Amino acid sequence: MTSERRPGRPRSETRRRAILAAAMAELEERGYADLTIERIAARAGAGKQTIYRWWPSKADVVLDALVDMAETRIALPDEGSLPDDLMAFILATFRQRGQRPVLLGLLAQALLDPVFAKAFRDRFLFRRRAVLRQILDRAVARGEIAPETDPELLIDVVYGVLWYRLMLDHAALDDDAGRQLSSLLLRAARPGP
Amino acid sequence: MTSERRPGRPRSETRRRAILAAAMAELEERGYADLTIERIAARAGAGKQTIYRWWPSKADVVLDALVDMAETRIALPDEGSLPDDLMAFILATFRQRGQRPVLLGLLAQALLDPVFAKAFRDRFLFRRRAVLRQILDRAVARGEIAPETDPELLIDVVYGVLWYRLMLDHAALDDDAGRQLSSLLLRAARPGP
Amino acid sequence: MTSERRPGRPRSETRRRAILAAAMAELEERGYADLTIERIAARAGAGKQTIYRWWPSKADVVLDALVDMAETRIALPDEGSLPDDLMAFILATFRQRGQRPVLLGLLAQALLDPVFAKAFRDRFLFRRRAVLRQILDRAVARGEIAPETDPELLIDVVYGVLWYRLMLDHAALDDDAGRQLSSLLLRAARPGP
Amino acid sequence: MTSERRPGRPRSETRRRAILAAAMAELEERGYADLTIERIAARAGAGKQTIYRWWPSKADVVLDALVDMAETRIALPDEGSLPDDLMAFILATFRQRGQRPVLLGLLAQALLDPVFAKAFRDRFLFRRRAVLRQILDRAVARGEIAPETDPELLIDVVYGVLWYRLMLDHAALDDDAGRQLSSLLLRAARPGP
DNA sequence: GGTTAATCGAGACGGTACGTCTCGTCTTATT
DNA sequence: AATAAGACGAGACGTACCGTCTCGATTAACC
């Protein structure tokens, strides 16, 4: 029921991984703005066509690489209280080595290209939101947050502040920021008097 | 004391305006992602060198054009209460015709180019923050917000949510959104019991 | 002694013909310059490897197709006199529908690729020369041409003028041309006074 | 009356010559079949666009280089008699160092591309014919050739045999060939008895 | 009738050149 | 000097084919 073999030589998983690895290496060495399909292909020992066959743009290559990594790394923190969970989540999201420039590069690409924007939303941003939603649900269960509060708005607040600081770079994104943000959320969503 | 005249033919203000106008026209017709110096110059009937002489990148041209427009249009709303002020501000910021794609394009550019990022922050984002700060100060004065609240965090929340929704495009940015956001701010920052 | 059977699945004559036919069809539709192995294979419903297994280059495919056709069609004319034979020969050679572009394409290929050039000479050009040689031999027998004349030079003259006009396209290749050319040959090779 | 200055930076004659020289060098080293615009540009230290701006195809570059050379080298021989003139002409045409592969390459290109074919005819082949026509005219004046003979057919014979042997490479193109060819012409065109 | 071995369709793959696009710099004459 | 015009070096783009490769499926002859 699974097989679904297509005729012809099958896609090489080895090549796929080589290309994603090359993309990540280029990204670390030269940054997103200087990333080119040509160099990724050269570094991976691949033909350009092999990249174009499977990915519509270089952003999609990077997104694939990122998702491959993130899939395994994102964990739902469970520290027992909303402030602790939030902080753990924020740090887990943005403290990974070298992620900041990659995330900003992908965001830039999403802003310029609506087609990629959809992929970025569906495959990355929305999955992150799902994790945060679970954290908030648990906070509701614990009574830390009033049940009538709209969790989507709270998620927007958390991610809004995160991305805004990430791109503006005018304020820190550290433990203290996590504490302040979660404290604000608690005050805004605390069960009424 | 005043003149500061240099020798040679002075810069033509006519050309400057023609170039900014051409940039805006291109922007509206083809979008930020397809904007090129070459086309702006052709449309303005200008030489490319004339653009490169005065602006370091195409993003700076667009920023100049945007600031020229925004300078005159952004007004500090004074509706008498924080919710009303916030809504007026949000609408004034993002409801201008065709602004959304331009803003997103500039943001993308800022994410990719740190040099432009600084100009974008200083000449655009921070000025907008200043307006919002005044709104919040008035709310403090009216007793709508507790004086011990950090206004910078609140500003981050408002702008964070605004930009996040702007780029994610998953939720509306309308009157209702303004109402919900200001209500959340009021709850988070209301004077304690 | 005859069979020479190898083990394994034998070559499919059906496929061979399908490929030659596809090549001819492509040739007629798009011309030699736009001919590609890829399209021939697609049109024939064949894998590229099947072509590469049996022919070293696309020119060899075309040559095969041409020889298949020409083998049956070229006939030794016997009109009774050199002028009439020559005209018949010229027309039989170059008047076949759609042959001109194919011949010119193969010639171009031969000029660019020495390996194919040899095949083209041996399998096509020299065979045509042989036909012409017979015509001239008969003219010698009839006394139209002096026996001491070198027939090879005359052949070069006939084919030289033919190909030259074929490629230069500056003068007609019709009955009249045949008449003039044979008249020139007769004058050059007539038995001395 | 001559000036006709266009606005903007004028075309650089230096670059033009560098590109033609690079093309000739590539041609000698690797042959026409392996000639690429990319390598010509690299060797000339030029951008590809600079080549595409002025020449529609690589064949036109080579033709330009050839005409530049030939313009100065082709001389009307005047040896006093048709056989001597013809031989001098033939040798002058085809004995130039390394010309054979270049000529065959251009011919191949002309066979594949009708647009280039016209340029090749007008700028190269027809000019050569003009030289030969002068030689024949002088032979008529001297009484070596009957005045009623069509010189165009004779030209076709000479060039036909030359090109045919050039491409077939089955017979020599040397002094002896020149002698035989001119002797044939004389017999064919001699004043009648 | 199963085994063996080459052929076949399909299409992925590493390469390479194509012709185009835009960048940022330069070289003219003109203002 | 500033300007319009546009040539220039540079280099990435996305496409087209090349010739090779790897699959599963097929087609005979041989045992």
C-alpha cells in the first residue's frame, strides 16, 4: 500500500542530503544574502539542474535544511509553570547556534516572494505556533490563564515580540526578556478578580 | 555661515524628485522584489550614476520616498482614550494605499543588509515608536496604565503584533484587531488592585 | 557461421525503425540545427540509452535514416547521352522532397566532427561518386569524353558545383543548370581536335 | 558630415580587438567545434554581454576576425597568364596558416544558421568571387577564354572544386591541383575552333 | 520452466554553455 | 561639478542538452 514506485531512476537521498549540507555550510560561511544556487551546487558536487529539479528556489532549499534540523530539536518544554515554559521555549527557539541570520534570511525571502511565504508559514511558523499553543493550553489547565482569553492573540504577542526584536535588534532576547514577556502575558490573561 | 556652497553645478532637486517618483511608480506597478535601479533610472529619464551618486542602494531610494510621504501624513492621534488612540494609530500606519508591500519590501531589505537596516531603524521605525510612546504617555497621564509599567515593552508588543501579522498575513489588521490589542494592553498594564 | 547469436534479449528492429522515423519527423518539423537526441527519444517513445547504445551521435542516426531512404531511391539513370544522364542524376540527387536541409545539416556535422566525417564520406558521398563515375564511364565508351581525361576531376567538378550551389544558394539547381554543367564538361573533355 | 556621434560612452575599439584576438587564439588552440562565447570572453578579459552587444553569434565574431585578417591579405594576383593566376589565387586562398579549420567551421555554421549564412556570403564568399572574376576578365581580355563563356559558371567550378575538396579532404589542394583545374577551365572555355 | 543476460523505457544525475539580467563603475559630450 | 547616455567587467540566473547512471520490466535462448 505504500510502495508507489515510479518508473525511472529513483531520487538519490544521498544527493539530497549533500545539497542541504552544502547549503547550510554556505549559509554559515557567507550568510544568506550571498547565498547562490551556483555555489551550493558546486560545493555539493551536484549539477544545478538537480537542485532546480527538486526545489523551486534557494529559499526552499534552506527551509528544507532548517526543517530537517528543527524537526529533531524542537521539544515541548515542560517546566511546570508558564513563565518557565515560556523562557525555555524562547531560548530553545532563538538560541540555536547561527540560527538567527538564517531565520532572518528566510523571513526576508518570504517577504519578497509570496509563494515561498506560504511554504515558510506552513512548514515552519505554524508548527512553532502549535508548540506555543500547547504551552498556553497547559497554563489554562493550571489556572494561570483565564479560559476566556483568546490563545491566538497571546501567541501573536509572543511571536510578534520575538520576531520584532529579532529583526530590530534594539533589545535583548535573553532570560530577562522571557521573564518580562511572560509576566506581561500573565497579567493580561490572569483570571479576573 | 549658512550657504555652505560648493563649486560646480549644484544638485538638481528636480532630478531628485523625478527619481523618487519613478521609484514609487515602479514599486506600485511591479512590486519591491522586481525593483531595479536600471528601471528607476530609465523611467526617471536619469542616468544610473545620478542615482548611485546620491543613494547607496535602491532600498535607500525607496526609504527616502517613503519618508517624504510619511513625514507629512503621520499625525499623532488624540481620540481621548487609549483604545481609540491605538486603533487610529494602527489604521493610520497600515491602511495607506499600497503601503503594505512597500513596507514589507523595505523590511526584507533591512533583514538582508545590515547597513540599510540601520537607516531603516533610525529614519523610520524609531520615529514610529516615538509616536506610539506619546500615545502611551498620555494613557499613563489619564491613569489608564499603571505608571510603573515599562512603556518600551508595550511598544514592542504593539509593533510586534503589527509586523508579525503584516508578514504572516494569518489574521486581520482591522478595527477589531486594534480593539483586541488595546484591550489586552489595558489589562496587562492596568493599575494594580 | 551465420547466426552469431549473443545471449540475452536481442536488439529490437521495431525500436530501430521507430527511432529513425522519429529522427526524420523531427528533422522535417524543426530542421537539423534544432535536432536533439532527447526529442528523438521522446518522440520515438524510446529511452535515450537505447539511442546511445546503437549510434555514437545524432548525426549517425540521421545518416542511417538517410541511407535507408537513399538506398532504395538512387538509381543509375540511363538516358543515352551524357547531358541527359547528368541532368537526370542531378535532379534525382537534389530534388527529393526536404532533402536539401538534411543534406546540409549532415554536411555541417561532418565539417565539425572528423569522426562523423569519415562515416559520411564512406557511407554517403563516395557511393554517390560511384554512380556518377559509371555515368562518365559510359560517356567515355560512347566517345563523348576523351579517354585520357581524369574522371575523378570531372566528378569533383560536378559535385563541387552541386554542393557549392547547394550551400551558397546563389544560383539555381534546375534543368538548365544541369544542361550548362554537362555542356561545360563536354567541352572540357571532348576528344581533342 | 561624418561625425554622427551618439550620446553615451563610445564603443571601445580596444575591447573589440581584444575579443577578436581571443576568438582567434581559442580557434587555433581548440578548434571551431569547441569554441564558446564564455571562453572567448574570459580570455579577452571581457564580460559576455560585451560580446552579445555587438555580435549576434560566435560565428559572427569569427567572421569579423577573419575579414579583418583577409581584408589586408587577399591580393589580386597578376602572373600574366590564367593558369599562373589561378594557382596563385588558390594557394593564396587556402594556404594561409590554420585557415582551413576556421573556414570549415564558418561554413558549418552557415549551413546550420540561415541568418549567419547571409553574412558569410556577403562579407566573405562574394568578395572572394569578385577577385576571381577579375582574374577571368583578364583572361578574356588576353583571349585565353572565349568571350561568350559565362564567367559565373567558371567561378562556380573553381570554388566548387575548392570547397568540395576542402570538406571532403579526399584529394590534394596543391600546385598540381591548381594546374589541373586551370587546364580544365582553359579547355572548357577556349575560343572555339 | 526456471535461469541468465542483454535490451528497453524512464528519468535522475554531473556537467557545461547558453543567452539574459542587473549590478556598480567607467567614459563620453553637454549643461 | 552634475547630468544623460550607455559601454563595460562581473557574475548569477534559470534553461537546455549532453552523455552516463540506475532502477524495474521485458524478452529471448539455454539448461
